[in-house]
Amino acid sequence: MYAYFLFGCRAVTDHPAVTIQPYREEMSRIVTTYIADGGARQLNLSSRERNSLLRALAQTTHPSAFREVMVSVEWSLRCQAHPHFIRWTICNGNRPRVAFARGLGVFTILGGIVMGILMTLSNVPRGFRALSAIPLVLHGMHHRHLRPWELFTSEDEPTLYSEKEATRNSYEDEPWVARYEKRNIVRKIFDREVWIEEPAMRQIQDTIFVQSMIGAVVVSGIMAAIFVAVPGGGLF
């Protein structure tokens, strides 16, 4: 079906092909990248929708040729691509920084539990057990780490990338990949940060932070109540 489109053969339709077809070259690139099987950014279209669209585009380059797939593409954008993008952008740190923060959090939680157990088994008054269970949470400054490609790209490189993106959709061969891999783990953890300019993204992160705070306070309160209620062991 794709070869049928490229060679401009007449489709099986009652309408003749339009003689004047502006933007035919641009339309061919769109088909190669987004519509044809195996395209670099192939859209999630059914076989029927794809074949129907290719038949229509073989006849005309008018935007009305996309009418039948518009609903499907819009649904895919709103319900699949956009939610995935939001989930990806919510994370404001790179992978080493996230792993470091999680490890530090787990170590702090385990340390607090061990301290609570030791204080329970000792002669320390019960009130100190409650104080030891209060969590210390640092609110983010609405910053995010620079993405790896932002660390090494210049102002001229986005233009060069836009010329290549029609033929492939992979970043493994980009120059910044090798340069970023050579950075030591400490530099990755404490990479440069920038202010998050999108208000909606800051609001989402604030919501997640508040939910985490509420959960932490509830869990910490329950654990503190348990440690306070347990009689002291008096072992040391």
C-alpha cells in the first residue's frame, strides 16, 4: 500500500486524482515518517485507517484527506501520548539523583525505625520516642535538572536535529550520549538545575508533594504511637 502511494498509482476510488497537488514533497515525508509501516514515528492507526488514508493522499494533498483518522490520532494524543509525556516530565531529577534520593530516604527511614526500637528497649522516657519519629521533609525549590542533551547542545544544534528527525527517531548516536556517560556519578547527582517555568508542572509537583507529606505524617504518627505505647524494655 505504501509503494502504491509513492509511485502515485491511481487509487481504487470513484474520484479522479487532483492534478495540482501543492506540498506533495512535504506530504511524502509525512507519510514516510508517521503513516507508513515501519516509519520512524509511526502513528497507532489500524490497517483500515492507514490504507484509507494512503488512498486519499494518493489523490490529493488537501487536509480533508486526514478527516477519517483525525479522531483516532487526537484520542491517541490526548489519552496516550500526553499522559505519558506528563509522567515523564514530572520527574525533576536525573536517574542518579533519583536513586541517591531514594537511597537516602530508605536509609533515613530504616535509621529512624532502628532508633525507635533501641529507645524502646532502653530506659529513655517515652516522650523522646515521639520526638524521634517526627519526619524532616525539605520542599523542592521548583527546580529541575538539565536534561543530558541540554547540558551539551548549543543554539545551532536543534536546527540540525530537525533535519535528521524525519529519517530516524533514535538518540543513541547523538554526540551528547557519550559525553554524558563519561561524567562521574557525583557530577550526575549534583548536575545543574534550572527553574521550572511551566506553572501547571509546578502545580502537579506541589500536589504530589502535599500528598506525600500527608502520607508521611500519617504513617509517622502511627509508628510513633506504636513506639510510645510499648513499655520500655530497660535493657540499657
